[in-house]
Amino acid sequence: YRNALFVARKGSWNRTAKFGYDVVTVRTDAQGNNARVEPFMTGFLDSSSDSFSGRPTYMLQLPDGSLLVSDEQLGAIYRITYAR
């Protein structure tokens, strides 16, 4: 995930159909334009019942490269690590 921008999409509150409730990565092309948005952390939104079980809100990268993601809905903090 080098040179990728992580975005916590906390989720919508004013839409008929809920949107967001995930973390995505945004990668840019050589000119710095947004080229690709990919799901990274999902599973909080249940589209079939239009409900959600979490709201990823803030993120922090630690010195070891792991990523902390706070969940405003559950009051949880998730630590995401990678295999070396």
C-alpha cells in the first residue's frame, strides 16, 4: 500500500440508501490524478437491511507501518498489520 491514500468513509446520514461505512484506498496516476479507488476494510454496511454495524472514522499510521482505525459506532479501535 505504498503511495496509497487511505480514506475512512464514515457513512452517510442524509441519503435514502446508505453509502460509505468503509475504508478505501485511493491510488493516483503519474500526474497525481485520482486513478483508482479500491475497498480496503469493508463489512460494516448491510445493504439488504439498510443498516450498519460500524462507522470507521479516524486513522493513524504507527511507526511499525500498522494502521489504527477508530470505529465511532462501537467505540472500538482496530489495528491492521501486514505480513513481512
